Amino acid sequence: MRYRSLGKTGIEVSEISLGTWQVGGRWGEPFSDATADALLNQAIDAGINFIDTADVYSAGASEAAVGRVVRARSERVFVATKCGRQISPHVNAGYTVAALRGYVEASLRNTGLDTLDLVQLHCPPTEVFYRPEIFELFERLRDEGKVRHLGVSVEKIEEALKAIEFPNVETVQIIFNMFRQRPAELFFEQAARRDIGVIARVPLASGLLTGQYTAATTFGAEDHRNFNREGAAFDRGETFSGVDYEHGLAAVAELKDLFAGDVPLAHWALSWILMFEAVSCVIPGASRPAQLLSNLQAAALRALTTTEMAQVRAIYERHIKADVHLRW
């Protein structure tokens, strides 16, 4: 496992880390404590030292699983969680200092940890990024020993650029993959200038970039890939990265031709993200240990060539850019 700097936090994190939406998230499959424990222990055994969760993943079940395993291990594992998505309706007015403090304290109870390594605002409405009192709260929480670092998870480039104007924001979690390339433009430049840790989420576009889906693939009723394609439940960009499914399949067909061979497309998709120096880590999810170990194989791939990088960009511009580039 290779490690990279998480911006100005001073933390070195595994370049392939773990997202735990599946551990209690809406993917259509129940997740037992035994499965969660096996997955999380396998991650740590493999050298992963950064695990991302959130209080809304099955109403705290993901946080509880992460905390339970991390507390039982001797290795230093950094736990990142997120808060704010419990606010309903999820609007600017719901973001109050008192509400967010309550969520952070609940996350401490869920995880059983004395201090949360990183707390991230969980894709709040854009207006929240223009409210200094929200960011000041986390200074007080840090002084109280409840959090070590503050970050944000965002939907839009505008939100990322605004957030990093606050000096106590140290990380930005953002959708970045072969189908969502806009962050590599102005945002990465500004993040590097301010020494911001960049956490790349949804790296496989909800599985589209595994190359395993077809027009006949179906998803369960409780799976967001079924019910959120048009943004019915939350931001459309979180499902298939906001890409029209048929357009995505056409792009994937070309990517599979480009990276023909025995290496799965998912590995190349993860390796492509790691070609960008601004990225601190990528956080693919996994629903079983074998899937986790497969994702980790991406770290051993050779670097993509200049020609391959240019061809990935060309495929994006032909099939994907019109769907997503100016939306997020």
C-alpha cells in the first residue's frame, strides 16, 4: 500500500482507502455485523488506514461498525464521518449550530471514539457554504477535543471552491472519476495551492465503471441505482455520477476496448484517479472482502500513458461531458 498526504492535516493516508456507504447504505442488500466486521478487518489487514462513514448510513449502523472494529485494532486507523444529511427537509434553514453539534456528539456515541479524526459537512445546500458561523462551530468542537479536523463533502465545484476559503477546512470530498472530470480543472489547482486534502468518492460511478453492467441489468427496489436516477431521493449526481445510463454504457464499451486485456476496467478506473497528484485518496466501497481486495489491486497497476489519458478524456467528451460537466 502506498500513502499520500491528506493536505494540511499532516495525516498520511492509504491512497486506496474505504468508503462504507454499503455498510448500512441503500444498495438493496442487508448488511450483517459479521459481514461488516470481516470487511473492515480485511481492509485494515491490507494496509488501509482511512475509513469514511456517515451518520446517515443506516441510521448510525455504519458508524457503529467502523468504531467497533477500529477500537479493537492496534493499528492507527483514521475515521472520517459526515454530518448534516439527517436534516429534514434538507434545506439551509435546518443547518443550525445546535443541530450540527448534536450530530457530532451522536457520532461520538455511535463510534465509541473519544475524538473523531475528521468530520465533514455532508453535502449541505450551497447557501451553507456562505455562513461563517457553521464553520466556527468546528473550531469550538476542536478546542473541546471532540474533533481533530474539519472537511466538507460537496456536490458542486462552486461549493468546493467556497469551502476552502475557510482556513479551518482541511479536506474536500468530491465526486471524481472518468465520468466526472471537471474537478481536475480549477478546483485541483486551488486545492493544491491551499494544501487541501482531496478525497475522491464515487470512483466507479456507482458500478458503471466496473464494465459489468448492460442494458438488461436490473437493481433492487431499495437500491439507489434504481430509484434515484433522476434525483428523486437525493442529488442525481450521486447515482451513476449523474450520467445517463445508456450514455454511460456507450462510454464504457469504448473504455473496455481501450483497456482490453485481463485487467478489469474497475482497476484502470481507480488507477486513472490516482494519476492526479492533487488526490489524497480514493474511497471505493465494497460489499464483501473479495471486492475490497480486488479494488486494492489497482494500486499495483502501471501508470497510464499520456496517450491513454488523452483517450479517456476524448471518450468523456464524446459521451459524457454534455450530461455532467456544467451541472456539478
